[in-house]
Amino acid sequence: MKLHKTFLAIVIALGLFAFQALPALACGGLIAPDGDVHLARATTFVAWHGGIEHYLTSFTYQGNVTNLGWIVPLPAVPIKVEEGGAWTLQRLDLEAHPILQRFGAVTTAASSADQAQVLEQVKIEALNITVLRGSGQAVLNWASSNNFFLNDETRNHLLTYAQGSPIFMAAKFDTSAARARHQLQGDGTPILITMRIEHIWVPLEVLALDGQQVQADLYLLTDKPVNTSDFGALVGQSPVGTQIPGAPGFQVSFQEKMNSSLYHDLSTDRNMGWVWPSSWLTYLNLNAPAPAVTYDLGISPTGVIRLAPFGTAPMAVVDGQMPHELPSWLPRMPIGTPQAVLGAAVLLSLGSSLFLILLARRRAKSHG
């Protein structure tokens, strides 16, 4: 009876959350059929563990149009594309904003310079998903032949992203099917993409639509705490409240070790059994004008956020900055180490160094 009441409380809380006046979940995209599309607040959940990235986002049906969709870059050919968790994104929002009371990695380009290769097609609810491999021009050709709207800015952005990876995912709403399912505008279709890659990679520049403010929520699930700087990761400084260098309006707003309640709620959701208990959740908030969002994001092996201009090869966002990493043999303090402890450690280190210098001088004099 007690378990039943607990479950009922969770359902009621999520129900109340769903009916609050919050922005609709959406995923950014490079191309939108019919052109006139406004991007609502984007919410994405990215988890990386053991060389596998799980990328969960929600594509939202918006506008009284007959042809609506997106094309987004991917760092690798998906192992699987499937329906995502029914309540995972909402549960993550509750955690960060508590309510008081079939394929391997990318190795080759498309066989034809002007024709994109369709690697996989799947229908999820009223959403038609196509995974493509090809040059930028090949993907543009495919998009044009499949009734996607292409303006000059869209073409240039897609060509730039194609310099980094030849893999793209196209998502298009069947609006007649959506209406038949009684799917309303703003109802999100969660899509879970599983890929095998070396580091987390998140495309962010795709959210920057001309003339619009970029508003996005990014949740990361990692084996170790994420930080905004090498020094912060070294001394165990909490990144919460700090801005990511080189990204105005992009900051870490929340971080915690996975707790039992959150683990239960996430891991029991649809297709979310891969969530692991010994992980760290980090919530990043992006609120910046479109011209300022010119980068994509990666996470280094030491847990430090790296940014690089969009069009950089996905793994190069991190690997290209490895020479700037602090030596891996340096001991790292646990996240959240009190500043008083850090101060004491610094003083102890300085005192020890001074003592060794004085001892060396005394020995030199005695031998002289």
C-alpha cells in the first residue's frame, strides 16, 4: 500500500508539472520545411558511460503546417534509434528545479559525392526518422528532394557541419498522423539515440536560428563530476554558478551525485534501463543571442567542458585540446571540497616547500 501511494505521488507530481505554463520541449535543427519555424526551448539529456553515448531529446510538433521537421548532425552512425523515456526529461527538470512542498562508429564517407546514403529509417509515433551518411552537398540534395526548406544560411551551416561528420539525422512530423493521434502542438516525441563514441559530444550551434534567442536546457550524466575549468576539477571546486569560458549566457546551474530516488525514476522509464547508479548529473542552462552560439560541446576524460567552433570533427572538440590538459598524475580533490580545506592545503604546500628550501640551504652551508 505504501509503495502504491509513493508511485501515485510521483505520477501526480509529474502531472502537475506537465500542466504548468512551461516552454514546450523541442530539439534544434538545421533545416525546417516551409521555412517559417520558431524554435521553442530545447531540452536534451546526454549520458556517456563505457564508450557509449545515449542522446535523448524531444521533437515537438509546432505550427499549422503540413510539412515540419529537422535535420541534425550526429557524431557517429547510431547503434539504435528508438522511442525515449516517457517522463525522463520532466523528471530531470524536477530534480534540477525542485518543486517545494545497429551500427558502429563513423569510419568512411558516402560512396557518392552527390547522393546521400540512407542508413536507417524508423517511425516513432507521428515522427519519421531517417539516418543519412553523405557529404554536405549530398545531404542538401536529399533534403531538397524530400521537401525540406533550404535558405542560404541553412545551406552554409549544414555544409560546415558536414566538414566534421558525414552523419545526419532527419526528423519529419507526419502532421496528419499527429492529429489522428490527438497529438497537440507542443506535445514532444522523445527520441533516444544510442551511439558508440570516445567522448560526449553535443551540437549546440544548431540551436542558433537567425534572429532568435537561444534558450536550452542540457542535462549530462557522467561517471565523474563535470567542471568548467581544469583548475576547478583539480581542486574539487563546485562548478555550480560558473559560466563556461568563451560562452556568454552558458553556465552550470545544478550538479549532484545520482540519488536513489532519481535513479529509480529514470531507470524504470521506457527504454531507460541503461541508466547507472554511480553517476553524476549536471544541468547546464544556455540563454544567449543566436550570434553568440557558434560552438559545440565535448567533455574531456578529466570531466572538463570543452568548446570548439561548429564544424570541428566531433571527437576533435576534446582531442584537439588534450595538450592543454593538466597532467593526469596530479591528485584531484573530491568535488565540493570546502575552500577552507583548499586554503589549508595551499598553506601546507607552501610551508613544505619553504622548509625544503631552507633545509637544502642549511645542508649546503654545512658542506661548505
